[in-house]
Amino acid sequence: MERLMEKAQATTRFSLLLIGIFAAIATLLAAVGMYGVLSTLVRQRTSEIGVRMALGARPANIFQLVVGHGLRLTVAGLVVGIVAAFAMTRAMTTMLVGVAPTDPITFSVMALLFLAVATLAAWLPARRAASLDPTVALRDE
């Protein structure tokens, strides 16, 4: 009976494995995209950051500025993603075994995971922006 059940669920398991792999790739691409956007933002606003630092902004303030911008983008993406995920649960209901389609724990864990990935992706450009020398940044302009 166990073999029969495994055989019956083989296609579902394979589909879920593919979905998981594609989700991991999408998460990686989202992190790289967030890093690229924030790196470009820091590069374009180098002179502004230099002025801020010359007028007394501490590196922690600059770090918070860049990470805050990244987190605002992330929260907007999470809201759109959660709404889309709720809409797509009807299509996924047949694949789920033992899990409710709108499991609040799963949605919460995934939102926290994406928030952590986005924070990590925003950390590098923010660190680079916080370590800018104001005189060098102002000379570039």
C-alpha cells in the first residue's frame, strides 16, 4: 500500500521539488536585483551622501538611509507578493498534502525569509555608502 501511495504522489512530489528549486532561484535573483538597485542608488547619490556626511551625518545615519530605502522596497514587494500568493492558492490546492492553502505560519516564515534576504542584500551597498569619505565624494562631482 505504501508503494502505491508513493507512486501516486510521485508526480506531485516532482512538481513541488521543481517549484521549490525555482523559488530558490527566484529568491537569489531577487537578492541580486535588490543589491543592484541599491548599489546603483548609492553610486548615483554619492555626492548627496558626501554632502550629508560633510554637514554632520554619521555613518550610521547613512547606513540607515540606504537600508531603510531597501526595506521600503521590500515591504512593498511583500505586500504585492502576499496578495498574489493568496490569489494563487486556488491553483495550488490540489498539490498540497497536509497543509492548508493559506497557512499563516508558512506565509509568515516566507515573508520573514524574504525580509532577511533583502536586508542582507541591502547591507553591502549601505556599508559602502556609510564608509564613503565626504571629501572624495564631493570631488567626484
